[in-house]
Amino acid sequence: MRQPTYVPGKHPSIPADSTFVPGRIGILGLGLMGGSFAKALHAGGAEVLAWNRTQATVELAKIECVDGDLDDTTIPTCELIVLAGYPQVSIEWLRRCAPLISAGAIVIDLVGVKRSICEACFAIADEYDWTFVGCHPMAGTHNSGFAYTRADMFVGAPMVVVPPQIDDFVRLDVLERLTFLLEPCGFGTFTLTSAEHHDEVIAFTSQLAHVVSNAYVKSPSARVHKGFSAGSYKDLTRVAQLNAQMWSELFLENGDYLSRELGILIDNLQQYRDAIDAHDAERLKSLLADGDRRKREIDAHE
């Protein structure tokens, strides 16, 4: 990995009194996302420090991708800090450790909802001379925990970014530095958006899919699927297995948009059920054809 050549005071987002070591990265939480960040960044040559609720996980990670502990003595030396914990854990950690973070440092989160965490973390950052940027890497698996982490987890994946409302020149410099620091992760695209728009879209693209998959496997028929299922069953049940604690928090944080999407889905499903119960072949054919047409239109514009 190329090493940054930033000179304190020469970049608009790096004050002269910064204390960070260029390129040093701290990660809060070594679950699936945080651990995969650690592996990708370490493989790219970055120095990675980490904290995890279970110290045994940190010790395990030190064997392959973590260079030291992220604690009160090392927080001031990090150029980038990645908050990879649950929303409230991340917010509480940042509120406690905010005074320790170096001037000019960048703090990002990896939380799957943006309004609540961005509102809290932007407010905290406003009191200091470092920058918070909301982030959501669009990658992952149905498994959780460090055991399932991969250095190539984010290769080609989109990264959604919620930038702070600061001076345009400084914001551009921060985003360029962030993109540079995350190069080893291999993200395919960086998409700038607002926290509001992110949560509205993610309710459909991610959260609704998890709810549907999780509910789908509750049919008694799921217990006798073996020998009768193929790709369709596997596709629809892939994310039924999930971290209930984490997803519950995310669903409730985004309850307004997720509930709206569930209402739309339920209304649409009712139309199919009504047509089937009435043996209305023409109505059913029309509903199926409409769904097929919409899918083709969406795919044609991707």
C-alpha cells in the first residue's frame, strides 16, 4: 500500500497540531465487517489497531491482521478510526473517546442505517477538530463473527457515503483522503448521499429482503423442502439466517421506512392471493406479466 505523504498544516483537513501517524487505522469491533476491514487493510500494508468486546478475539486477530490494541493511548495516533459496532455501542464509544481523537483524523461508521448514527456522530464531531463521515459498505454474508471475515469481502462492492456539512474544499480533501486510506478494501464505487435518502432506499434493498426471507422459512413446508428445492428456495432463504440482535436494532432505527415497504409488499401479495382464490386466470397473468416487465426494465437500466 502506498503510504500517505500528508504534511500537517499543508492539507485543509489536517491541522498543524494533529498527532496521528499517517496511515494508521483503528477499528472498533472485530465482527464480520470490522474483521474484514482489518484483514483487507492489513493485507494492503496498513498498520491496524483494534478493540473488541471480547479480548480473545483481538488476540486471535493479532495472529493475522491486527498490529496492536486500540486504547486510550493509541487512539490519538490513528488517522482513520472505523466504528464497526452496533449503532448505540458506536455512538457511546465515540462520545467517550472523542477528546482523545487527533485533530485532522477521520472517523467513519459501518452501520446499516444512517439517520440516527449520523445525527449523533456529526453532533459529537462538531465539537472537535476531526471529521466524522457516515459510511455503509454494501457487502457481507448471512454469517457473523470474526471466523467468517475475509480480506476480499469488499472487492468490487459499493460504498455508500454520507459526508458532513462542512466547507466544500475541506470536505473534498477529507473524502479524497478517505478513499485513499480505504484503497486496500477494493470498493468498486463510492456513492454520496444523505442519511435520509440512504435509509429510505436501504429499507427496500436490504431490510425488506431480510424480513421476507426470515418470514418465508417459517412455513411448515420448509421442513420438508429437501429433494424438492433448487435455486429459487436457496435465493429466497439466503438471508433468513441472521444476527437477531443487530437486525432488530437496525429495523427499529429505520422503522418508518421499513414499515412502509412492508405495507407495499403486503398489498401486492394480497392482489396475487385474491386472484388465486378467485381462480381469476386473466388477473393473475396480468399481475405476473407486470412484475416480469418491471424487473426487465430495472435490469435494463443497471
